[in-house]
Amino acid sequence: MDTLWFFEDVNLFQILCPHKFKAYKETHHFNRYHKQDYIYFEKDSSNKVYLIEKGKVKIGHYTEDGKEVVKAILTKGELFGEKAILGEVKRDEFAMALDNQTSVCPIGVETMHELMRDNKSFSFRVYKLIGFRIKKLERRLELILFKDARTRVEEFLKELAKDYGYCCPITGETIVKHPYTQKEIATLIGTSRPTFNAIMNEFKEEQKIDFHRHEIRLKFSA
């Protein structure tokens, strides 16, 4: 399993959250949100980064005609708002809670910069993380623009396998236990939920996959 926002099996939450440090512990509080609460809006000041303690967070923006474009759906242990580290002044995206008990750990940009200055190795990993996220987003946008829905579903399944999958030693299948709903996956790959379901059922009939709720078994090479 290759969980994206962990560095060499070290949880960012354990390293960065101010609640873990004695100097911050008594005064630091987690921010808690209900489903569809905005954590920040486009054009808000970009002065914090966030770690997800619990729940899910949607990152996206709105086009000029008001259409929502979803860039990422993040879960426990993941980092967002990271462009503040690079000097972003105003947000160019929104962040919204997707669960009723979403809890995030806010970290001021100055605190983050202090941690990075004190540890060059950690600083390198943070920048590598940001670069990886940009590359992943570019790849997803390329798929949406230039590939058909079936190809987008297949590529996303491979992405899930890399992030959340492991090989079953008995069957040789890749078992993927992921945190997304079907609607969330459909949104991420730029298609409708009925289209996504139809394609998944086609793959199942072709014996390429088997699936139920938050588990997918891949019978092809990921």
C-alpha cells in the first residue's frame, strides 16, 4: 500500500500537528466541520495548511458559469492548502468537508516554514509531495480532456491500486480498500455516476474486476 501523504511510513499528522507538541498542546484545538461546511473559500487569505484528522475533504473551484470542478477528495492523514507554503497569497480553490464529523489540524504557514528550516530532509520531502500532487492533478486533467470514460475508469482503478491496494497471496488479485463513494469517484474522473456504474459492471462481466462498496478486486495488472 502506497499511501500518498505519508513519508516513508511516517504519518505527517504525527510530525506536524501542533497538538503533538508540548509548546502548542494546551492552546491548540482541532477545527471541526459538518458535511458541506466550507473550510475555506476561493479568494480567502492563504495563511494555513491543514492535516485531516478525521473525515473527508473536497478540493475544487468554480468556473465562470458556476460549474463546480473537483480537483481532489482527501481523507485521514492527508495534507491540503499546501500552496500556502509556496507563497500563495489568496486561495484559488475551495475546501469543503464531506463528512458530518470532519476534523482538521490547522498549521500556520510560519510554523510550517520553521519546521522546514529546522529539518532540510523534511523540507525536501514536503516540496516533493507538492510536486507529486501537481503531477497527479495534471495527469487526471489530461485523462478527462483526451480519454473516453472507459479509459478514465480503468486508469483511476490503477491509481487506487497504487494508493490503497495490496496483492492477495492466495489469488494474486490486487485488493483495493478505498475511502470513496461511487459518486465521488465519478466526480473525480469527470463522468456521471450511472456511466461509472455501467462501466464497472462491464468490467465485472469481463471478469476484470469484482467489487462491493469500498472494496475492489482487480484481476488485471495494475
